[in-house]
Amino acid sequence: MRIFQPERALIAREIREERQRELDSTLSQISKGRASCLPAPAPSLSLEAQFQMSLGKMREEVQRAKDVQTAHILRWLQS
């Protein structure tokens, strides 16, 4: 039986390599399938555009806070 040990080791290695290739192929197919289900990535904005959007949101929040305060003051004056 010792005569066949190198052949067995070679066969075992080839089987492992074949299984690894099959696993790689399967995982690749799964990842491609999942990637196809994902939504398209949003276009990236420049830093300047992000800053402008952030300023716009801040202005809206400040204006809303002013409107709320103004409404409270008007109610207080009317009472």
C-alpha cells in the first residue's frame, strides 16, 4: 500500500483543486446574481455640491425654526 501513497496524495490534491474551482465558480455566480438585484449606485457628487446641499438644508431648518417662533409670538400677542 505504501507504493500507492504518492498517487493517492496526487489524486486528493487534484480533487481538492477541482472542488475549490467549483466553489469559486458557484460563489462568483451567487455574487453576480446578488449584484444584479442591487439598485444602481447613486451618482457621486462633488464636495462643493455636497456642501451646497448641506447649506440649503440648514437654511430650510433655520427658516422652519423662525416660522415656529413667529407663530408662537403672534399667538402670544393675540392673547
